[in-house]
Amino acid sequence: MVHVPFPSGAPRGGSEVGRRLDSLHVADVMSEAPITVQEATPIADVARALVDRKIHRVPVVESGALVGIVTTTDIVRALADGRIG
């Protein structure tokens, strides 16, 4: 897992908004019980899950470790490039 630091004091779009963001943590806004897929999951199954759940990305997990993320853009690009077809 990659840690992405967000420096304190960085501009966040206004003082009131900044104060509210400073008081929030990831746990306050994250999706709970996200679905995950494996590298061998058929793209059709991933696409159906994205549409059915109205989400735009899904974590790819192998042996309990995050190995990537598949997005709607990834799928559309693969279609446009002829890698899916």
C-alpha cells in the first residue's frame, strides 16, 4: 500500500472548507466493504459490477494484497485500443 501524504497547511479551497477537511479522516468518508476482484476476473464481470453498483473503479487484490485498480477508463481504453473485443 502506498501512503500519500497531504501536507498540513496546504491550500484546500477556503478557510471554512479547510477547517472541515482538517477535522476529517479517511475513515469518515471511505466506502465500507468495497468489492474487490482478482487479476483473473473476466473483464465482463468487472464491467457488470461497475455498472450495477454505480462505481467507477475496483481494487484488484491477490493473496490479500492490493496489486492494482481497474477503472471504467481502463476498460474503455482497452476497448478503443482493440485489446477487448
